[in-house]
Amino acid sequence: MNRIIYITALLAVSFLHLSVSAAHPSIEPQDTVIIELDNNTRIIIYTKDARGIKELQQYDINAMLKDLSMSIDSSESEVQQLVIEDQNGDRYLSDTTIVLENDIEVLHGDESPQEIRIRLGNYRITAEADDWDELEEEFEEWEDGPDFKTETRMEEGPKSYNSFDIEIGTNNYFEDGGSSFPDSDAPYSVRPWGSWYVSLGWSRTSAIAGPLYFEYGSSFSWYNWKFEDAQYTLEKGPEMVEFIRLPSEINGKKSKLTASHINVSFVPMFDFSRGERKVKSWEAPGVKIENYKQRGFRIGVGMYAGYRLGSHTKIKFRQDGDTDKDKDHGNFYMSSWRYGLRLRVGIRSVDLFANYDLNEVFNSGRGPELNAFSFGIIL
């Protein structure tokens, strides 16, 4: 664990070095850029190299001109030359926070030291120092790895927070209004292993009162129904969907029906720990690593609705010694909308989900009466 923490800290310090270097470059006037606006106005920029020009993008030029105008107005004599000094280089930064890719934040300003934060799942790495030289000296003293101070504490969870959820599980369907699974010899019978349900989504959870929370969000999801008998494939007939058996000379290896949806969900949640989290932190000079784990038991039941984006069949088969596959896109008389009930259960840092579609997979009278469901884990 110490080796992992050491490597993570090294990455954080490296990011910090780059951010501090960008924020406080040491520029010696060597090259001159002159911008002619008209016969009476020009802007002269002294810079060491092209990187200095690019760094101007993070400064608020309007704020500089405003200060310049105020200085000119307050001057009683004719202005020959006026210089605005900024010793720290951060007076005219456009924003106190610059958000970069991969959940990396670089903070600037007079009231706080240079700081970089990296969020990786439930981990947050923070590195800070008044300047790079100070942090670099501390880091060079870590000969056998940093001597981290370990702390474990409980803290109250936020009243509202956002999360990116990845749901992975399996899917199947009930037949005849949800009374039973299809018979194993039915051509649309599903093989549980390989019939994966996947969802990628964003959600926001807000505290309402006491242990009551409200979760809402949107997602993209994929149903994958892998047929038990790979000799059957699905086709759109003149009036309804048809399950076609392959000729005996073709050996079916895999046959499935896939449908993708865009969804919205609304789930009232009871979080009996009120969002309390267990935080374990490792701290060394200039670097801090924190791991957050939820506590207690959570449960919620709500609704969802979705719109079908696309659907296709795919069959993999072997014929005359060669393996081939075929994919066919179409609507196959599938319902354009889906809506149903959603259950979410969590204990500590583990969350599970279950969805049940109240509407049928196929339009009424166009296919077998099937209601889809899925369940699995939320990452």
C-alpha cells in the first residue's frame, strides 16, 4: 500500500510542478511582439518564447485595461509611460480555479497556496505548497518513500452531490404479464450468462428531510438478450416478429437481440446513515490522499422511462468449416418506449439495482408477451 501511495504522490507532485511552472514563468525580455491598432495606439509584449503568448489566454485583459484607464484618469499631467506591476503574476487571472481534463483542478490566488486536486473514483489526491521549490525539496527527502501520517475519521455527507454511475448486470424477461419465465424450449428463451445489461449515466442526489433523499438522473442503456438456442434468429415478418430456425448445415454459435435506450429516472431514497462517510487519509508534507467510503444502509424505489434509440440482431455461425457472423438492424416491432419500476439498494460502499419494465418488449399483437427486467451492481 505504501508503494502505491508513493507512486500516486509522485504523480500528484509532477502535476503540481507543471501547474506552478505555468502559473509563474520566469520571463526575461528577449523577443518583442508589437500589435498596431491605429496610428496612435500600439500594444507591445515582451516575451521569452511562444509559450508566454499562450499563457496570456488565462488572464483578463479587460481588467488590465480598466485599471489602466483609472490610472490615466487620475493623472493630472500628460501620460508618457505607465506601468502596471503584478509581482505574483496572479492579480489578473481570469478565474481563481482552472479545471483541466481527468478531474484535475489547479487552484490559483493570493489567499491560498498553489494546489492541485486529482479525483479517482472514491480517492482524492491533494498536493499544495507556497511554491514549487519548497515542495520539490520536501519530495527529494523521501528517500525510502514518504512517511505518511494515517488518519481515519467519520464525516457528514454532502446535502447534494453528483455521481457518474456504471451499471453492469444481466437481463431477461417474464412471459404473459410477468407470471413466469419462458419455457426452455421456446425460441426466445434467454441464456442468463452472456445476456448483459449495461448502463452509463449521470445522477444527482439531494437531501430532503431526515433520512429521505431524492435521486434523479439520465442514462444510456443496452439490453442484450442472448437466446438459449443459437439455432434461432429473429426476423421482422409482414405482420409480426418471426423466430427462424437455421438450416441444419449451419451451426449457430451465438444469437442475440440488442436494444439501446436513453432514459430518465426518479427514485426517492432512504439513507439511514444520512450520507455519513468513512474517510481514511494518508498525509505527508505537501501531499494528502483521501479515500471516502459510504456507511450504513440505503434503499429506494422509483420510476424510470426511456426511448429506444436502436435495435439489431446478431448471429454468429459456422458453415463449411468457416466461422462467420451477420448483423441485421431494424425495429422488429419493438416498443419505442420503455417505462417501469426501479429498485436501488446499498450497504456501505456497495450498491445494487433492479429494473422491471411495465410495458412489453414488442408492440401488442406483434410478438410474444414479454416484460424485460435487469439487475446487477452499480460501480
